[in-house]
Amino acid sequence: MLNITRIEPLLMHWPRGGSSAYVRLTAEDGTFGLGEASPMYGGRASLQIVRDLAGDIEGRPALDSAVLHDTLFHKAIKLGPDGALAGALAAIDIAMWDLKGRLLGQPIHRLLGGAWRTTLPFYASIGGHGARSVDQTVAEVERWMKKLEPAMVKIRFDADKTTRDADIEGDIAKARAVRRLVGDGFPLAFDANNGLSVQGAIRIGRVLEELGYVWFEEPVQHYHKAGFEKVAAALDVPIAAGEQEYTLGGVQALIDAGVGIIQADIIKTGGFTGLNHVASLTRAAGVDFVPHQTQPVIGHVASMHLVATLLHSHHPVEYSDPWGRQDEVFNNPPSPRSGAFTLTDAPGLGLELNEPALTARLEPAAQVP
């Protein structure tokens, strides 16, 4: 069995600003796998943890992803278990699964047990509506609809998390206007990004019920589980949340509060190993599982490999960045056609790295010597 001989944390900078936290694991024969951590604050905290754990990764069998995941989790648990630690473990785990697939010549969805479907419809996750007028919101949604033909649309408000109920009337007006734009039968979701009080959320939620929205996402602060419980009890529209949870305990608390759609994220919950545990938990609880994912290449493709293996995954996958932010680093970045992405049988994640482009975007200090 081949061992891991090198681990590289890679901080990538993008032309439009921002950065992404990648990890590359290389085996004895030169085969490598790629992973990604949550990019919160550039992903620097997660990459530092990866550096600190490098000595515990090098020399390990390249196929032992589950054992390494739990070993690292418990070694560094006092740094978490939430946040940057979970992101670091996610990047390592995704890279291990990519490496495993490349070594075995199989796509990750097959190593996970097989895909129920390899063509995955997506929903357009469109942010920034808190700062837009009603007309601007409609124009932005219309632009996405014409460009991408999504199977569903989610309007996100990117709320300032230090304020609540900043513009309830405006939020309602935008929800109504988007419904008029797309028609009565088209699936819509509304993401408040934690910007509402319980009372404000119930008020908006009743309008969303009237308008036939599919779900109401993160109406209150993510850590306010009692708030979720009150909102969920008052409304019939499903409440969605979970992108800010990192552990099974956090997800279970949302389920207990009545959240009907869990949205844990593969680059926050420990990669394939962690997100698969979440999938089992949601299935046992009888709630829907729609993973959150806003990173357009590694994280997005990884998430789709797992979603493809889920029997009861009937909602589209999330897609929020069709403008090519990370595309130049890959020879075959994922690209939707007719409102859907298609996974291939290429080994691992199936992504082909463009090494010169990666080098050009790489912050040298982000590498482990």
C-alpha cells in the first residue's frame, strides 16, 4: 500500500479578490489528490492547522481516510471541534478521497457505493439582494435565468449579522416580485442569512407560504436553536439551515429544533467522511438533506459526488459562482448545461489541474517546506 509522502497547504488568490484554501496530498508514486477548506477569512486558519498536522499525515497509508480523519480530529479537538479545525479536516479528507480514486482508477461516487444519478440539476444561489432595490433584484434573477437555465432559484439577502429586521417590507416585496418573474410553478427559496428576529421571520415566512416558496433558509441567528424551534413551529414552509454547523451534535440540535432541510457543507464538516455521517443522520431523522456549497470547483464537485450517491436527494444542488472565479486553475472546470451538471467516470474528483496557472495564483508562504 502506498503512503502519503507530502502535504501542501495552498492559498490561492483570485483576480476579483478573495482566496481559496486548497490542500494537495502526494503519494510515493507521485499521484496526488486535491482538497479544499472553508475560505472564511481566506482559509488561513485552516491551512495553519494543516501545517501543524502535517507530521501526523506524512507516512500514513493513502487509503486510510476514515482512520486518519478520526485520528486528526481527536488529536486537535481542543482547537475545535467546530470552525477552522473542521475545515482543515475537510480539506485533508477530500484530498485523500481524490487521491484514493486516482490510485484505484475510480470516481469517488463509485468508491462511496455508486451513483443513483450522475446528471444533477442545480439551483442558482443568487446573493446580494439585501442591498438591491426590487427592480435590481428582479433584473439579477432574470440575468441568471437567461444565462444558466437553473432548475430552481434561491434569493439570498446577505444580511448584516449585527442587525435584525432591517427591511422586512422590502424583503417581502422582493419575494413577491421574483415570484411574478418566474411564474407560479417555478421552485424558489428565500435565504435570510440570519438577519431576522423570530417575529420578523414568522411574518416573512407566512408570505413565503402564500407564494409557494420551497424553503425558508436561516431566518434567525444560526446559534439560536430556540429561535429556529419557534419559527419552525409557527410555519408550514420548511425551515432550512446547517451551513454553519460543523459537527453531528450541531446538526442534531437543528433537527431537534424542527429544521426540515439540513444544509451541512462538505468543506466545513470534515469532507466526505464527515458529510457522509451527516447524510446518515438526516436519513435516520427523516429530514431532507441539501448540502450547502458555494465554492465553484473542488468543493462543488466533491459535494456533487456525495449527493449523487444519496437515494433521497430530490432537491437540486447549489451553485453560486458561474463567473469563472477559479476556472483558470483547472483544465476542465465544472460547467452546467441545460440547468444541470454531469459527473464523469474520471478517477477521483475528475479534475485536471493546470499547474502553471496554479503557480501563478499561489501565495508562496502558504506552502509547507
